[in-house]
Amino acid sequence: MASNPIFRPAILALCGLALLAAPAAAGPTEVKAFFREGQTFVTWKERIGMDSYRVYRHTAPVTAANLDKARMIAQVPAGSSRFQEMWTADGKGTLTPKQGSSDAVAGRIIPRLVIQSVKEGGEAQMLPEHAGLLVWTVKETTPAEYHYAVTAVAGGKEDRAVGAANMAGPVREVTQPIGAVRYYVEMGKARQNDEKLVPVRDWYIMWMDVEQWNTGYVGCAFPFAITRGSFKDGGNAPSAHLDGIGTMSVFTAGYTNYGCGDFSRNGAPTWYFGYGEHASHERNRDGKKGKYKFKDTIRNYVQYRILQTVLWARRKYNITDPRFIINGNSMGASGAIGFALQYPKFVTAIWSNEGLVDYDYVLRKEGDPEPMWWTSIWGNYGHPEMKNPVKFLAFGDPRMDWVCKWDGANVYDIRNAAWFLAQNVAEDFPLLVIGHCFQDGSIPYYSQAAPFEKYIRDSRHCFSYTVVKGGHGWGSAWGNGRMTPLVNWNESRPGFSNVPPITGWRYNKEDPTSRTYMYQVAWGVKAKPIGGQAIAETADSWALPIIHEAREGQEKDYAVDITPRNLQTMKVKAGEKFAYEIKTLDGATVEKAGEITADKHNLLLIPQVPIRRSGALVTVNRKTD
């Protein structure tokens, strides 16, 4: 390989003598490439003093003569084998476990990337310190062979020499679902009192597509965890817990599946939707108010990569259930709401304990002009007056990509739960189990709970909602967890509207300051029928057994309007007529009957269904005359 005249000869110390070495070739060496699970891993040995490396891809062996015809797919900075998310924001050291953390936490933190999975009981083989790495996500749907070459750049000048040392191939490639590399097996106690340590969690690295990724804000390579006890081959999809502030995925709780931690120390907390500009960009500020102003498109980086881990886990464990449950507190609760709204065909249910429902209006106290979370929200979305637009990264799956129709919408509209639900009345959203507190200074009642409470009680969506006395803390808000683990993606469910506020009881004590909506409600599902009955559905009929489960004297009977949702078999079109009946739970006595007509949203509305301790059976049948 020809030498590059811009580099000075290196001074080498050998046997105590200073020797003047001849100029070394500037290009990288030991270039290798292999394909695995939809991605090609290209590695090389870096040359000291190089700024970056250009990676070329071609259908023929790459040479100096045809380099111009090859496609330069990426320019990779020096030090690309460094696992950026494992380092502090200033890049001066790796992350440090909190005092008192277990040894297992330290094992999850590695300074350099691993591209071959560690075996059970083995130790991860990190790439050498001066190794270069590019993980290329293949788009071609027809299998084909490709060749690669890597050149070096210093001071803006590229050494374009190509030889055996800096080329690789052929590599046979085709688009496939992307994979992950296990880099650490975490040991722990299977049960609290056990003495023996066993494998409890597996830690993986996954790479996102460099062509669509904002690497300055969220790295292409990121860690995630799989809790072994939560996964069974061919079993159901376990729930995901979104952690709160101050953690990163390697510090997440043991019950967090899919690695859905808040990785704010280096990347993006789970409660964000996504990001705009590069983190290092100096934003303009509006005087002392600190109002971030910039114009940029916001993309769903945070949601996208968490969902990629979920999709990967489904493939690995042969899980056929296409949806899952999310729960979280505070910031994690905010993230759970975001997943429910943006991916309603992929999430079965959420439990949100004191989450944000409107990112445009979060104040410390009423009348205070400085929002509580302005450094986080405005710092990533821009000031609300900028109306920065959203663009969703597509998965290639219609169950998730329906939201792409919102490309170009204002990010603060997308992050306004009531607004978004109102725009999508006809969509079937997950079971929304949400709670807020009156004294919450972080997620204020008047700006968050009050507007949402006004909307949700007449939303026609499937929900349980509570507003109670309490401050900001885990479990302060009440959540009806009765139905969350029971609803199935392939069963219909009721939507509620015209719901009256009910005084709540907790720990057998009445809380006269609380307001609950469908808090004690339950309906019959396959997993747990009511009175021996589950929801029944045919092409022309639907039946729902429903009850409230409050103890005698702790909740009065009431009535709500019900909309059949998430229908699997019965199709409803605007203008079609149905007959409905409300019966005793055993179906023996008809108490009310009438006719209803499907509205412009292709939805039915059954009026004044009793929610009572004795239960009720609601039926609708298509009219053919």
C-alpha cells in the first residue's frame, strides 16, 4: 500500500535506542467481514493517528481502480470498537455502579464491543482497543455476494490505496430480522433464600441501522437484558417495566425485561418519544427563561430500539403473542403511555403510575412560568412554539407502522394523550390503566390529571382511571390491576364512556377525596370468566359479562355506556343496525332492550349498562331486516 506523505515518520523506542522508522502505510489492515442475522460485521485494525475510516461496499472485489464505483456506506470515526454507552458523558471513564451495588452490576459494564456471543460460563471477548467496527444492516431482499474495503482519513485526506490487507469478501447477504450478541451472563439467586448462584439474566448487544440512526444522540450499539425466569420457549410474552430517572439499562431492576431501563446517563430515558438535534449542538436560549429553541425533526429513536429488543425476544423464545404489557412509574409511566398511543396494535395493556399525559404543559405550580421538565422536554423536542415535527422510523410491520401517517405532526400533539386519543376514536387502544395524584408536584394535577380526567371518562376507550390524594411516589396512584394481566390481544374488550366518578376505597378505608373511574370493574375473558362466561363473539353478535368487584357497601352500583372494542370476528360498518339487550348475569332475564346504529367511526354504543356487584350480561346482534 502506498504511503501517505502527510504523516510524519514515527519515532520508535527500541532497546533503549531511538530509531527513525520509515513512513508506515496509512491505511487499516486485517480487514474482515462476516454476515449474521441481517447484518454484516466489518472489522479492521486501526492505524495510529487516523481520524476516521471509510467503508466501501461493492458487488465485485474492491480495488483502487474501481473504488469510485464502489459505494461508500459509512465514514466511521477512530475508536469505533469502544462501547460508547458504557462510558460517562465526558468519555473519560466507564460507568460506575452505585455504592452497595452487587458485583453483577460491574460485570454488565464493558469498555469495548463484543461481536461473538459469550458461551455459558465463559467471558466475553471484547474487540481489541484499536479495532475498528462497522455493523451494516442489509436491505437487499435477494441473496447476493458483496465485497468490502476500508480506507483511512486524516486531516481530511483519504488514503485510497486498496490491497489484500484492507479488503474483504465475498460475503453472502440478504435482509433478515436483526440479531443480538450475548456479552454477559449475570449470576444470582433463583430465590431469596437460596445459597447457590445460578444464571438469572443474559445481557446482549444489539446494533441499529446506521443509515437511519442519529449516532450522536443515541448509539447504534446498545445493551439490553433478558430475565431468564420471565421467558419460556413458546410461552407468553412477559411484561416490560420502564424504569425512572437516574438509571441506565445496565442498572435496571431485576424484573425489567427487554432491557427497558432509563439510559439517561448516556442516551435517552424511556419517557421520551425521541430526539431532535445532536446532543452537542448549542441551542439558542431565550434570555433567562432557558427556553430551548431549534428547528428539527423528532424521531422515535427511544421507542424504536426498545421495540426491536421485544421483537428479537419473540423470535428467540418462539413467542407467538404479538403484543405485550408495559408498566412504569413517573417517567416510566410516561413512556408506557407513549407506547400505548403510538403502538396500539402491539401493546395489550399498560399500568401508568403518575405519568405525563401532556408534555406541552408541565409547571411546578400554577402560575409558575418555568416548566418542571423544561431541561429534558424542551431540550429534546424544542420549545412548544417551534412545533417541531415528528417522523416515525418504520419497522416494516403494518401492526406498528400505522402511526407513520402522523409523520409531520407536531411532537407536542403526539405527546398529548387526550388529543391523540380523540383524533383516533376509531382505533382500538390497549387497556389504559392510569392513575394520578392531587399533590403530585412533579406531574401536577391541574395541568396533567385534570384535562385527562375530563377526557378519559367519556373517551369510549378501554380504561381504568383514578385520581387520589397523595404525592409523587411509587404506588401513590391507584391502578386497577385486576384486568391488566388477563386481557388478550386476540379477544375483544369493552370501551367506556359517560362514566361517573366514584369515591374510592383502599385497604378497607374510604377516601372521600378520591375519584375513580372503572376502578373495580372486571369483565369475563378466557383466562378468567365471570359466572362461567367469557366474552362471546361471532360474525354477527357480541356478548359481554361485566361486574364490579367492590366489597359490599364499598361501591355503589352505577351505569356507563359501552362500546365493543378490539373486535376479532364481528365487523361493523357505519349505518348498520343492531339490537341490544341488557340481562341479568345468568342471561335469564332481559332488563332492557333496544336498537343502536353504528356511527361514522364504525362503532356501536350500548347505553346505560349497569356496573353492579350482581353483574350484567350485555348482548348485541346484527339486524338483517
